[in-house]
Amino acid sequence: MPSPQTITLAFTGASGMPYGLRLLECLLAAGRRVFLLYSPAAQIVAKQECDLALPAQPREAARLLADRYRAAGDQLVVFGREDWLAPVASGSNPADAMAVCPCTMGTLAAIAHGLADNLIERAADVMLKERRPLVLVPRETPLSAIHLANMLTLAEAGAVILPPAPGFYARPQAVADLVDFVVARVLDQLRVPHELGPRWGAERIAGTRPPGSAA
Ligand SMILES: Cc1cc2nc3c(=O)[nH]c(=O)nc-3n(C[C@H](O)[C@H](O)[C@H](O)COP(=O)(O)O)c2cc1C
């Protein structure tokens, strides 16, 4: 898959809004166009976890977030949850890739069962039917058999299930390091270049040339 230019990002009302906001920041910093969608429950979680009041009006939200992350012109577009005229609602004009971060068990279940009852669920449904990358960052603990079955259904349908489970081998010093660990894995799945943290084993080959390169 080539590096995608337009990415749909959905925030739903699971704990983990710092992951979603940092992902948005990194996608914009990497020059990607972002179509942002969020649920009413995500607005509650954003306030609770990040002290961020996500406006109900998409235009107002786009202005606020573009200012916050210094996005260029129309780099960030926010769509309302029932905006069926949005490009992401149709397989004729899907984004190159989509992430739902954080993803609730409710939205995960709805996507697994093809409900497409709001724009987030529909956009994800479109990604699956069009065989485009869909990355879900589900957050719940412990997981019930229903949650696990839905995740298996989605993995079999082509989605990437990427739980926010940071590793500790890079010796994180702050919460921001843990957040970046997870966001880095999402960016890797989306094929968006980044420099969030060291890569395992990189120092072992530092200074060596790849096989076949000129001397
Ligand atoms: C502060 C807060 C934290 C929540 N954390 C989770 C969570 O981690 N996982 C989850 O599946 N639901 C969580 N919920 C419940 C969902 O927000 C709720 O099921 C909601 O209906 C999901 O709607 P959505 O998928 O449209 O965002 C949380 C709710 C609140 C207010």
C-alpha cells in the first residue's frame, strides 16, 4: 500500500482520547489530509480526559483543532455524525485509510455487524467493502466473549485490531511516551512516516549499508 494522503479518523467514546488527539496531531504534522468524525460520547470523554470541549458544530471543531495543531487551509475537515453527504459515506469516494481511535466496544460491534447507522460506522463499513486499510484501536478491559468474537469477525474481514497496549522495553519515562508508543504503531499501519520513539534493533545496523547498495 502506498502512503495514504487522506485519512479518516474517528474518535469514539472509549477511554484513550490522548491517543486519538496525538494521532490527529501526527497525521496533520505529516501533511496528511484528515477527515475527522466523532461521536457524542467521544465529546464527553475528550472533556473528561483532556479537558477539551469538542464543539458540536463541525466547522467550529475544524477551526479549533486546526488552530491547536497548526493545520494548513483545508487540511482538516470535520463531518457531523449524520452527514450522509460527506465523501466518506460512499464507496465512490472513500479516504485512502481509516482509523477509529479510541474505539468503543459499541462501535466495534456495530462495524463488525455492518450496521452503518451513523457516519463513523458507515465510513468503516465502506473501508471494509472497498478493501481499504481500517485500523481499530479498541479499549476495554477485561474483554467479554462478545468483544473477542467481534474483533475476530473484523480481523477476518480485513481490519487491523490494534489494542492500545504499550510496550515497556523502550523504558518509557512519561505518559506521553506510552501514548506515542501506541500512536507510532497506528502510524506504521497507516504507512505514515514518523519518528516517535526508537525502533527495536535499529542501533545494531546503524552505519551499515543495505545489501546491494553501492560501496
Ligand atoms: C469517561 C468514559 C469512559 C468510557 N470508556 C469506555 C471504554 O474504555 N470502552 C468502551 O467500550 N466504552 C467506554 N465508555 C462507554 C461508551 O462511551 C458508551 O458505550 C457509548 O455509548 C459509546 O458510543 P460511541 O461508540 O458512539 O462513541 C466510556 C464512557 C465514558 C463517559
